Amino acid sequence: MFMILPERPNDEAAIETLLDNAFGPERHNKASYAFRQNCPAVAGLSFVARSGDKLVGTIRFWPLTIGDGLTPALLLGPLGVAPERQNYGIGRGLIRRGHLMAEELGYKLVLLVGEEKYYSRFGYEPAHPYGLVMPGEEPARLMVHELEGGTLQRVSGELQAGDSLRPGVLKGDVIRQASY
Ligand SMILES: CC(C)(COP(=O)(O)OP(=O)(O)OC[C@H]1O[C@@H](n2cnc3c(N)ncnc32)[C@H](O)[C@@H]1OP(=O)(O)O)[C@@H](O)C(=O)NCCC(=O)NCCS
């Protein structure tokens, strides 16, 4: 049994330990980590899975600017599940909760760097055929998911960290409710 809850500030240490266990400490060298260094994760979009007192899963989303910067987009990651709790639906639960909230907040696209074999079940597909590029990352590992159908027909270009257009401008009430 597990519950998915908003991340709390004092979860940080347990999240770092979980990610080291799931991915190894060299995870910090990945190109996608550079996208998270100088900006905070999006408020209201960081969740953890708990089983009793134990933190067993984590997901965060980061603001992204693509091309002309007019499409509210997110970078998902890291998504991690404690090794002894993998394959029990925790990853699936965290992604679904994150997608639902991201959609409510007005985001249109989610990108990530990961395995197509895992993420395709959540509607992710390779991003490079749409002209989406993450500098420094292997093109085949960049995946994209539309939260609003048709978005991929009108956006392409290089990804940059940070948001040039906050969907909160459009949906400020939802942003405030989602803050914790
Ligand atoms: C990848 C990860 C987030 C998935 O979370 P989870 O809670 O273990 O997975 P779920 O229970 O939601 O889904 C289980 C399904 O995903 C598949 N799966 C799990 N990890 C996978 C991977 N790395 N690649 C492909 N498929 C994977 C399982 O085979 C299972 O498939 P089935 O439903 O057809 O039986 C988690 O295993 C993890 O943190 N792994 C360590 C990091 C890692 O390997 N990352 C690589 C993926 S980007």
C-alpha cells in the first residue's frame, strides 16, 4: 500500500537518498540535471509516494522554454522509486497524479529524458521528429507527451531551462490552490 502526497520541504534528504539508490550518484552528470540547477521545481507539482513512514517514490517537474517560449511546457524528472518497491504501480501513480495537476495548471507539453519502453504507456513518444532538442542529450532519449492535443503541431526548437510564460498568468487561482 502507498499514498501519493505533495512533497514537503523536509522530504529533501529522503528524496536524495532514494534517487542515489535508484539511479546511482553519477546521476548528477546527466544533461537533464543542468536544466534543474538554477531554477526551482514548479510549485504544486512535486509529489512523493509514502508507505507508512517511508518515502518510496518521488516525482518533480521543472519549467521549460521551447522555441518562441509561448507554449507552457515542463521537464519531468527525476521520477524514482525505491528499488525494493519497484513494479508495484508507484511510478505509474506518480506520473498520473503529476499529469492531472499539470493539466489543471495549464501546461500543454511534458518532456523527459528516459526509456521509451517505460514511458510510452503514459503517452510519451520520441521528441526529435517534432524538432525538439535538448542540448547535450542523446536525441533518441528525449520523449514528449501532449497534455493538450495539437500542441506538437505548433511548437519546435531547442529546450531551455526556466519558464518564459507562466501558465499561472492564465490560471492564477489554480496556482494558488496548488501551492503548499
Ligand atoms: C522506472 C521506474 C520509475 C518505474 O517505476 P515503478 O513503480 O517501478 O514501475 P510501475 O510499477 O509504474 O510500472 C511497472 C512496469 O514498468 C516496467 N518497467 C519498470 N522499469 C522499467 C524500465 N527501466 N524500462 C522499461 N520498463 C520498465 C515494468 O517491467 C512493468 O511492466 P508491466 O506493467 O508490463 O509489467 C522505477 O523502476 C525506477 O525508479 N527505476 C530506477 C531508475 C530507472 O531504471 N530509470 C530508467 C527508466 S527512465
